[in-house]
Amino acid sequence: MVKKKRINFQELILKLHRYWADQGCVLVQPYDLEVGAGTFHPETFFRALGPDPWKVAFVQPSRRPTDGRYAENPLRTQHYYQYQVILKPAPPDVQDLYLQSLETVGIRLKDHDIRFVEDDWESPTLGAWGVGWEVWLDSLEVTQFTYFQQVGGINLEPICVELTYGLERIAMFLQEKFNLFELDWNDKVSYGDVHKEREIEYCGYHFEKSNIELNRQLFQKYEEEASRLLRQEKLLFPGYDMVLKLSHLFNVLDARGAIGTAERASFIGKVRGLAKQCAELYLEKNNLIKS
Amino acid sequence: MRQPLLIEIGVEELPNGHLKLAVEHLKKSLPEAFKKARLGFEGLEIYGTPRRLVISIKELETRQLSQEIQVVGPAKAAALDAEGKPTQAYLGFLKSQKAADKEVSFREIPSKKGEYLVLERKISGKNTINLLPDLIREQIANIPFTRKMRWGPLQFSRPIRWLLVFFGDKSIPLVLGSVCSSNVTYGHRLLHPKPVRVKNIPDYFKKIEQFKIILSPEKRRQMIRQELKKENPFFKEEGYQDLIEEVGNLVEIPFFFKGKLSHHFLELPEEVLAASMAKYQRIFALRKKTGKLKPTFLAVLNGKPKDLNGVRRHYEWVLNARLVDSLFFFKEDQKLSKGDTEILGSELNALKEVDFYKGLGTLYDKSFRLEKLCQEIVEKDLRWDREKRISVQQAAIYSKCDLLTKMVYEFPSLQGVIGHYYVLLDKALQNRLHRDEKLTEITIHALARAIEEQYYPRGAGQPIPETMEGAILALADRLDTLVGFFGIGIYPTGSEDPFGLRRAATGIIRILLEKKIPLSIDNLIDRSISSYSSSLNPAALENSQELRQKVSEFLRERLAIQLREAFGSTGLVEAVLSSEIGHVADLLNRLSQLNQALNEPYFQQAAKVQERTQNIVRAAKGAMDHSGVREDLLVEGPEKELWRAFGVCRQQAEPLMNKGEYQQATKIYGTSLYEPIHIFFDQVLVNTENEEIRKNRLKLCSEIYTFYASRIADLSQFKGS
């Protein structure tokens, strides 16, 4: 029997890069602020708007404070890596392209049970939503597959498709290792070697130690600054950075249990309002009509 | 001539709800469309899998039925001049209708007077083949998906990727957005990914069979049910229907396999295990004959994977990881219970932060309103003993606490169930209740049970609460909701009922009827209204008189619907509902007894008495005051006799009515008054000139009518079978 060469975590990323580069995607780098998903990257958020075609792929480290489990859960962490692909316009054979990418990285499709299970993804803070699926590989979600319909509250024309791979999960199938921290990062170093200590500390921070008062004040200050940059200075990208900071602060406060149910809607509304302003400003600056 | 029609719409995976909707919609809209197009057809079947919608018609006319049209033109007088020659009106009509002279003639028109110039034409039908493209396009565009997506020029549930249209042996060209129909189809995504040419309609079905694809959603569901029954012959479908339907619509080729559940997780409540398995992996928890969970699950895959062992290993591993999470939540929730700290008790104060609804206070307020409401009912109306009373009151206080637990956050459908478990796991709470309220273990179990049962019935056809504590709490909760929303002016409309008020009302009626609880609707409403005014944070509810009436009407509507379902629409239900309702259980008793007596002669007699007295009374509305019948004003023989007979009847029937022996009471009423009332109406003029005597006679009729109608039923409304 031929022993399957284990594809380690960094190999997986290289293979995906190669595959999508071959499809004509621009390989950009991860965004350098705390974000909850690749959707927040300006390459997704802004490129989705307007009529210009665009193809991009990148790794995005994503932070979701409420998902932390002190490194005790084999599957869930407050930080993980997404592989994000945006194809605009959505190609007619995108499902096949996606499945082919899995085959290319080493998932032998016929060995598995693959399902497209209804899931209409939405980000309330970004005013973005789409229609699509979770892709299940043997009952585990490994990718979010979304045809975006709106971003920043604006209808997209043409629409784009977003493929968001959960890299750790795909790696688990490739390596037959079902604990995240035990994954081979490369031939010498494990995922846990790189991330375990960080994971535990961050969980402690998010659930127990973050400074609520400070974060509330920061939220307020960034909110004011966002408004100033967008409304007065018409500085789109610095303004958008503020929105990202607000979104992350919301997540941190939320994980800390500092946001009451009544307040929640109000926080989300504020961030969404500013995201909408960003989208509108983008269209304005690019002389595009708001559709 | 007729030919078969086949349409296959190939799509990217349709959501379960959309697939279901599309199939149901097309089943109705296609026949309508064909009828409108005057195309006869037979043998319509609609199939659906996640990747295709299939419309199959065994026989469809190849040509529209021809139409005979008739267009009416000018009247003869205007169409012909004095010499009988065609006028401008005549010629103008021919021109406008592009008609030849031989196509028109003069006819009598039934709705008009005289003769008119009429054009009669036979329009031969178009060929179906020419009508199909537009018809199909329209049908596809009109499927009312709750959410459509755009991916190009079209909108649909999910992108359409291929089209197959065959009429007879011909493949019909049809363009939909950027998709052109052709004569190829596709099999399972991985097993048969390449396009496959289809020769004709029988060939299509043959290929589908070769692909092992099951086109019919019902057939796939059947296969799943069968497989579940194989595992456990006593398998009960309740609670599994939704999962079976969804899982059926996630596959084209159902393939079954079983896997193991680690014993480690059996410490979790069964409901949590089943909910986690259903939610995260769409797999089925299996039960033994005893009802206990097996450490095994059943999964339905889409086709057989090459590495089945690998897939099984993965499923088991994922199950493990998910249950680690559930166990985490379970333990986190119970972490709150340290020493004297109670699990649910800790959440009670937090309920002050959670709104029930704007204007109706918080969940904390609601919990204490429920306590008060339950207390009033069980103390004043039902007169329960102390321990049972305290049990339901405490259940009310803790009834909403589980809504803040991590477990319910993760599995919202488990609200109530989690509360039940957490009471039983909460030693601190139990000790306190034992110490302060002197509750025994049995009562505490009843309390816990009530917290779960407050949500019963969970839907139409689902069971009502089993325990009385659960029933009272379930009633109180729904009343509080109904009275609250109505009180701030929120009512269900014809198409929208976002707060489930109809469901709440139906639940109240079902519980009162099926548990035969001796409580009156109006009394319950009053108690609920007063619990709002005396609560810690009184809500500003509408005027209570009006409110009580609105809620009462709403509940009566539901009551009528429920009763009609059981007793039919003969008018008997309406007759009984027109009387004073009192206890709903008593109402049911009256209905049952009368229903059995429908063919008895005494029933017919009683109905006649009611009918005749009611007629008179209705005609004389307003002419009466509230004073009683005056014996001294009874002058004629028959009216004196009627009064005497009525006196005897009242004496005998009243105690029977009080005991709930309505058949007997009806017998007395019918037999003793039938003859006298007829003689009275035959021989006595009610509307005599003498006003005092006239009023007295009306009062006599009115009392006879009211005696029965207010206590039992207004039989004048009964139409008969």
C-alpha cells in the first residue's frame, strides 16, 4: 500500500495558493487588523461593490473571541485561519472549481460524503449577506460558500462568490488528526507548538480579564473618529479601519459578557451604520451609482 | 393528440424548504396554467432532489383546444339603413374585427333586447410546442421562494445550471437566462459527474435509475422511515418528522450507515444528545425498545463513499467533538451551582435584564406575574392543597430561568426541557424548597416537570401537558402573553402572527377541553388582567373592559374551531356557544350529550319550542323590560296552561341542569312544552292591542326561550343534519 504523504499545514496553504493563482486570482496578503473573517478584508468588502471584475485569494487569520475553549476543544478556537477566495463575477462552474481545489490539495472526493447544506451567511455589523451553503465533508463544515447579494446594505451588481475554507479542518482530514493542536504545521513543528499557549492566554483575556470600561471608552472614541474620517475628511480606508476596530471591540466586550441583550442591537446598529457609510463613500469616490 | 412532457431543471443544491415549496407550488400552478392555456393533460408528477426539479406529464395535448369567440357589434337598427343595406356602423365593425362579411350574422342576444350584429369565429389552437417555452419560463419565475438570489439575469432559489425539456421524442429549445436547454442530464456529482445524453423520456428515467437517484421526496422519506423502523420496530415518528424530511432532501441517493456514540456522553440528557446530533450532523439518535438511547446513530449519506470506514470514523469523531461542546455548556451552566448557589436561581435576577417585550416588562416581571396568576387560579378557583399550590407557584417563578443558560442558547428548542433537568440537578434549590416551603421530593419533581410542560402542546397535534401543574402553568403563560399583546394593541392579522398568538389561544382551548379543567374563559382573562395591574412593574394595558372582550372573542373563535372539528358544522356548536359558556369543560359535556340526542323526538320538540319562541322574541326586541311575567295578566286558557306547564318544567329541569344532566333536562323541556306552545301560538294572538297583555305574552315567550337558551343552547340556531 502506498503511504499517503501527509500534507502539512503550510503545504496546504501553498497548494491552495498555487491552485487559485492558476485560476487567475491575485494572491494578496492577510489584512493586518483584528478581524472576524476574510469578509472584512478590504479586498472583499470593497471589491465586491461596483461592476469591476476581480479575483483574489488570501489567508486570513480570524479572531472570534466567543469561540474560545481554552484549548480544550479539539475543534473550536478563538483564533483560526481562513482561506478566502473572491470571484467576481461568479463563474458558472464555481462549484466544480471548488471541488477540484479540494481534490488538488489531496482530498480524494470519492472517498468521502460531501454535501452542500443550506446556509445563508450574514454579517450584521457589515450589513452584508449572501445566499449559499456550508460545505460538509463527512458531516463537518469545512467551507462557507456564499453568493453575496449585499454589502454595506448595497445590492451587488454583478454578484461575487466567496469561498471561505476552514484551513485547520481541511488539514485534519488530510492528516487524519482530529485535534487541531496536534496538526503538523510542517514536518517538525505542530500547530499546538505555534498556537496553544497563545490560545489559552487569549481565552483568559476574553472571558475573564479584559478591561470592560477601557473597551467601552475605546468603542466610543473609535466611533467618533470613524465618523470624522468618513464624513468630514472623506478618508475611506482609514475610516474603514476604525469600523474594523469597532467590530472587534464589540466581539471582545461580548465574550466578556459585558453587553446586555437590549444593548446588543444598538452596538451592532452603530457598526453597521458606519460600514454602510464606507460602502457609500467607496461608490461615491469611484463615481459609481448606488444600485 | 397527446404526448408526454418532461422538464428537468438542474440546479445547485436547493435548500430543503425551497425544494418542498417548489414541488407543492408546481403541483397547483401547473394545472392552472394548462387549464388557462386550454391544454388537456393527464398524469402530472412533480419530483425534486437537491439538484433537480422534475416535471413529468404522461399525456399533454399537442394542440390547444380551439376557441369559439363571439363578438357583439351594433344593434340591427344601427347596422342596417332604411333599405336594409349595411351602414357605417356595420362596416366599421367588420373593419375593427378584421372580419369578412360571411363571418357575421344577426342574432338575438339574451342579455339585450332585439337583434345584434354578431361575429362568430373559431380560433384554432396553437401548437403546444410553441406555447411551452413561455409557459415554462413563467412557471419557473413564479415559484414563490421566500428568498431568491441573483446570479445573472435571473432570480431563483439557487443558480440554474442545466435544462432538459422533452415533448414526445423531441428535445425542445428553451433559453432561461444564460442556460440553454439540451438533451443531457447529470448524475451524482461525484459518482457520475459527466454529462449523459438522453434519447427520449423513457431513456431519461432509465438513466436516472441507473444513477440510482431517487427522484421522489416522499420515496426518500419512506426509505428513511423504513430504515429507522428496522433499528427499532417501536420507532415513533413524533419529533422526528422534520429531521426525516430535511435529511431526505439532502440526498439524491440515500445510503444508510450506523456509527457509535461514546458512552462518555451518555451522562448528557437524552434530549441534548438527540438535539446535538440532529443540529450539527443531521443524524438520528437511535432508541431501544424501552425508549432509552442506544449508543448508536444512523446517518444517511448521498451515495456510497469509497472509503466507508473512513467516513464512519470521521462522523464519530465529529460527533465526539460536538458533544464535548455540549458537555462543556452543561458543566458551565452547573458551575453556577457552588455550595448554596442555585443553578436556575442564579439566572433569576439576570432575567431583570431581559425584556419580554417592550411595554410588557422583563422576563423577571413575567415570571412573577405568572406566579401571581397561578396562585389565584389554584387557590381561588381550583382550591388545591398547599403543597401542590406552592409547587406550581415556584415552577412559575423559575419557568423562564433556563432561557439564559448556555445550553438553551445553543439549543433553543430545548427550552423547558433544560429547566426540568436543571431543577433536578440543583441540590441547593431543592434543599431550600424543602427547608423553606416544606416541599417533598415528589412535589419538586412535579415542579420540574411543569417547567418543561409549560410549552406543551409544542405544536398542532402534539400532546398537551400531562400533569395538572404543567397544565396550569401552560395556561397561565399563554394567557399572560395573549392578554399582554392584546393589551398593548398587537393583534394577529390574516397573514401575520409573529408572536404566535393564535397558537397560544389554541393551546389554551386544547388544554381546557382535553384536560376538562373547570375554569371559565372570562374568569381566567380577568385574573390575567389583574396580574398585570398588580405586578411589580405594571404594564400600561388598554381599557380592561374592552381588552377582556377582545381576548374573550378571540378565545371563543378558537373554541368554535376546535369544537367544530369534533362535532361538525350542523350548527350545534354555534347553538351551544350562544349560551353562557361558563366552564369550557361543561360546554363540552353539553355538546356531547346533545350530539347523542340529535335524532330523539324530544330533541326535535325542544328545538321547535326554541325556534318559535325565539322568532317572537326577536321580532319584539326592545319592547320588553326586565320585570317578570304577571300571572294576573294571563287571560286566555292556552297562555295560562303554558305558564303552568313552564312552571312544572322549570321545577324539574333546573336541578337536572345543575347536575349536568342535559339530555334529561332537554327531554323535560321538549316534552312538557311542545304541545302547550303550539296551542298557544295557534289560539292566542301575541301582538294584541292591549299593550300590557302584549308585553306580558312577549315576556312569557322570552322566559321560556331564555330558560333553555342561556343554560344549554340556543337551538333555534341548529339547522339539523
